[in-house]
Amino acid sequence: MSLPKAELHLHIEGTLEPELAFELAARNGVTLPYADTDALREAYRFEDLQSFLNLYYELMAVLRTERDFADLADAYLTRAAAQGVRHVEMFFDPQAHTARGVALGIVVEGLWRALEKSVETHGISTRLIMCFLRDESAASAMETLRAARPYLDRITGIGLDSAEVGHPPVKFREVYEAAARLGLRRVAHAGEEGPPEYITEALDVLGVERVDHGLRCMEDPALVERLVRERIPLTLCPLSNVRLRTVDTLADHPLPAMLDAGLLCTVNSDDPAYFGGYAGDNFDAVHRTLGLSEERLRELARNSFTASFLEDDEERRAR
Ligand code: ADE
Ligand code: ZN
């Protein structure tokens, strides 16, 4: 689906395709515990979010140098451009790299090599959003925010990801307050596997402008009403929800009901190398399987720009 769109929920580490993983492993002298790309793809059968995260973090071992991060981002941008993506707000997970001894500067400068020229090379404008791992401590998140100070001209906002259940947004209250004082935009994953209360907490305690996933809001009609009234965007990821078994099948996905309820929904790819599709593939899938009309698809594409952090003039250019 080549409809012009913005991608607002994309973990760059989740775009690591098996072929690139093996190429980077060879380049860096890293041995992967899989015989080849087919054997690796065989491991892409997930029970839940945690079983995916285990593989996602394991494969990051191949990412070591600025060039690796630049190649990863460039490969993503090439694929995204072919599927009509005109703007991306890209998540990255600094703690997953610093914990392995890869400095934050390597990650940011490497990604920046690809992003700074992506309007010319791929016709895609970009923003970077630094995510904290919610299953790590608040102190570690605060230290990561401190370490990011030299790079804040390249980082638009902060997010919260990784294992959700048992790690409520309130744990990161002070970090989000500090980020707000630095002028950073704020988003957070909430209501993917976690309960609707986490969505409310992300809004009230963390002050997020956008909720990543937010799927489980549908269990709380009063929350749905609030999200509609306050025009809070949700960055949904249908193929991810199927692969991580948040929904039984794509046909059961609540996206049509969410749109009917008046929610400001967007469709995104999350970790496309692992979940079977990039942004356009997600649009195609909801068109085909959920029977969303062309007009609904255009609404989703419009919503993606409305919900973005683009300035008005940039937004008009990207649409
Ligand atoms: N990190 C990468 N993908 C994620 C997801 N879908 N949920 C939480 N953390 C993630
Ligand atoms: Zn995500």
C-alpha cells in the first residue's frame, strides 16, 4: 500500500532482517546461535511479548559500530520508502546497547548518518525518540536521560517500552518530569499487554501526548470516551498484535470498532522484521482482512500526519 503515510511506532532495532543480522555478525566477528537465516526465521514463533523481546535483545549483539547503526537505518528507510512512508518517528533503545558496552554516542551518531540525509536519499523526514526499558530501574532511565544531554539536538522525544506488565508508568514519573523540563516530547507504550489503567496513568502521570498501542482501552468505555474527547492518538500495530498474541487473529482485531468509536488511530509496524510486514503491509492486511474501506485507509493515513510531531508546514509537505 503506497498511500503516503507517517510511521509513528517503529523500533529501529526491530527492523534487523535476518540477512543483515548475519552480514553484521560476520563483519563484527560475532557468532549467532543459528545455523543460517532460515534457522533464525524458524525462531520467529512468539508466545507473547517477552518471548519476542528475548530474541530481539539477543540479536542486537551484532550491532556494534556507527556504521552498523547507519546501515540498519538506511535499510529500513529503503523499505519504508517503497511502502509510501514519508515521515518516520523512530524509536531506539539506548539501554539495550549501553548495557553491552556500546556507547550512546555510537548509537545516535550512527543512526544520524542515515537520518540526516534521508529527505534527499529516501524522501522521508525523521524524528528520533529515545525509549527507556521499563523493566530496568527508574534510576537507569534517569542516567540514560543524563547521558543523552549532548545529543538532545538530535532527539525529539522519549518513550517507554519493553516488558509492560508489572512495570506501570508511575515508576518513571520523575524521569518524564525531567524530560519535560528539557523540552522533550513524551510518548509511552501502554495497554499492549498491560491493563487500561496503565493508559490512564501514562496520560495523567507521565503527560504523554500519544499512546503506543493503547489497544486495551477498549475494555474501559470511560477511557475510550476520554481518548476520543481529548483527541489522544493511538499508534496501533496490527501485525505485531497477531504475532505477539495480543489478539487471536487479525480478523479479531478491534481496529474497526476503534475507528467507529471515534478514536484517533494510526497503523504502524512496530518491529517489522519480526512481525511479517512494514507499514504498507500493515495497511494491506487491515484492508484485506478487516475489510476497511479505501476511505478508512485514507483516514488512517491522514491521522498518521495529524498525530506526528511535524510542524504544520513540514506536515503539508510530507502528506
Ligand atoms: N520493544 C520492541 N517492540 C516492543 C513492543 N511491541 N512492546 C514493547 N516493547 C517493545
Ligand atoms: Zn513497540
